Amino acid sequence: MSSTQLLATSAACAATAARNTLTTQFLPAVRTFATAASSPVTSTIRNHKVVVVGGGSAGLTISHQLLRSGKFSPEDIAIVDPAEWHHYQPGWTLVGGGLKNKEELRKPLKSLIDPKLRFYNTELATFSPDQNSVTLGNGDKLTYEQLVVAPGIKVDFNSIKGLQDALEEQNSGVSSIYGYDYCDKAYRTIQELKGGKAIFTQPVGVVKCAGAPQKIMWLALDYWKKAGLYNPSNPASSPINITFVTGLPTMFGVPKYSATLEKLRQERGVEGLFAHDLISINGKEATFAHGNEKLTRKFDLMHVTPKMGPHAFIKNSPIANEAGFVDVHDETLQHKKWKNVWSAGDASSLPTSKTAAAITAQAPVLVHNVLRALKGKDAEDDYDGYTSCPLLTEYGKVLLAEFKYGGVPNETFKKTLGIDQAIPRRAFYYLKKDFFPWVYYKSMVKGTWGGAKGWIRN
């Protein structure tokens, strides 16, 4: 599918676990997420060709692409995930801006899994890569020929002192688009603010979609501008003052797009505090770390991006690197030690921005290499770090950042239509607001959407 067709389309359509089952008696020697057993229990060992840990964007996409290859019998592929609901998390920015309802962006996880896949709706406790097995939270074991680890990362609302309580308090003025329970609070606080100081934060370290912390800021600014509460040309005299506090030294990690965003920040009169990291909230005061110093600011509204990191069951496992992410090769997505272990998405060590768009490029590479591995062939280098961030700069316009390893721009529409994607555009806005949420559930998690390369037809 050509890029021209893609843009036009987006604007217009806004085996066999049972037969290999063994039962045995044993006393668990490890602590799972919930408890450590103190008496003998009955455990089950089930065998699968591929076990996929995680039923999020990466896990579902990879599982269904593997299934669509036609190389697997029913239940050859298993998915492990304890969640009841699957969320289209990129849409929470739209909820925070009043453009979507959060309920329409989630679906029961079970409803998204093909019946030919075996679904273990439970937590995973431990990895035993030397034995080609994993242990579930209930003590059952799954053996595999190939293991795909894609459980995402943890959004830690307790990482900032006072944040959890502030989010729960309805009148605190504190919100976050990084959780289902809080994303709609963001829009309510934006609507209710008639004057005062508004702060938007981005932490030091890894976050899902590094552009999202400022997307919600730009929407809020535009809302207040239209309501007559903010004048970009004279912010000092406006009822509302806006500050962006980021742990980064710049507005964005890719120089080309950072330059555009810095220009917007200055033109719109937004105060920028760089290399500042939020560490605590106390009432209407926020404290930030800046090197060895601390800075406290009063606020009336604050949108907080919490710290994020690997899940404990990944971080404390043998397949993790020192930072706690699954230790894979950048180009093949294959584990650096165990050749039959793979990872994609947020849980992986891949040094690129953690977005759903990145998964559209990672999944086909991983699937291709898993299929090669099952034939006894070596993995091939094919992933170049592609990722994308459709960055809302106001209601009606989006800067469509696309780049690869090293922060090198890799723009789809630049190549085919000569469009500079650093310039916010209305067509990109409809991609973000309408097309991407639609194609996500319609095709991506079903294994038929290849992102910048269009639909996968095999």
C-alpha cells in the first residue's frame, strides 16, 4: 500500500497443549507474584511450540502474525497474561483532551485472542531458559521451543511521593493520562481551571511514548487559548501560566523535532524547566530535583508523567540486562544468550522510543526470525529502530515524528510525497485521532497491520 493511499484511507475512515500434558506432584521452590506455597500442590506441565508472555500490543500482534503464517496447529502458540482488559493506551491522550471516551478504547482481552491460540489468563512467576520453560503463578509449567517476552513495562504511580494520593483526590488538580483510572480526570481539570499556574511534567528515564507528556500540554494550552484564559503573545498577563518541566535537556530526543517543539514553546510563551525531575507532591506544592539542588513550585493544575520501568518478574529474571529489560540484539530481537528467546515492545532492551508504532516494525522481524529458528536457521538483521510519535501540537494539528536508531528521521510521507513531517498538519491529526485507533483494533492486534508499510497480506 502506498503512502498516498494510506493517507487517503486514514482521512476517509477515521496443538496442542492437551496431547502433551503431564501431571506431577511437587513442592514449589519459588515465590510467585502472589504467594509462596507451603504445602505440596498438583502442577501441570504443558508443551507449546511458542509461548508469548504478554497480551498487550506486542504480544497480540506477534501471536497473530505467527498464527497467520500457517505453520502452526491449534494451541501450538500460547499467550500468558493476567489482564481482563486490553487498552488502546495511545488513545488516553485523546481522552485527556476530551476527544475520546476511555471506555471505547478498551476491549476484553479474551475477545481479541484467536481461539486457535491457547490463552493462560494468569500471571507469570519465573523464567527457566536453560530448561526451556516458564512457571505460572499457580505453579503450572509451560515448556516451549521458542519464547517471546513482551509484557510491556510498569507505570509506577508510587515512584513520586504523594502522587498516588493526589490522583485519587478528586479536587487536587493533579491528573495523568498514563492510567485508565486517571486519564479522564485530565480533561476535567483542564476544563475547571480558570486561572493560576499549570505544570506539566516528564520524568528522567524511560517512558511510554516520550512525546505524550507534552501532547496533553499543547491540547490544554489550545483549550485555554480558545476559552480566553491564555494569550500566547502575552502569557504574563494571562489568567493561566504554563510551565513544562522535563527531565530531558531538550524538548524531544530527536533534534529535528525538538527544534520545532522548542520554537513552539517559545512562540507560545511556555516556561521550560529542563533537567528537572519531579520527586514529591504535597498539597499544591511540587518539588523537583535539579542535580544536587531542589526546587519547589506552587501549582493549581499539574499533569504528571510517572516514572516507568521493567516489571519485577522481568527485572529479577536471568533474561534481563542490568537495567532490567530483556537483553536482545538491536537488529534481530533475539536474546544475546539464549537463541530461542525473543523480545519486542516496551519490555525489550531495544534502544528506541517505546511506542505502538515501533511494534508494527518490530513484530514482522521477530516473527520472521522465529520461523527461521524453528527451521534451524540463523536470525537475520532487519530492524533499524523504526518508531513514530504522532505529537499533537493543538486541536486539529499533529507533528508526525518518524525516526530510527540514532534519532535519524525516517519519514514515510517525506519519501513519497515530499512532505516535511516536522511541520504540524491537519491530515496527521486525523491519523492520530481517527485512523490509528480504528486500525489498531481492526488490523494491528490481529496481525494484519504493518504500520508505515501498510497492510500485511499473507
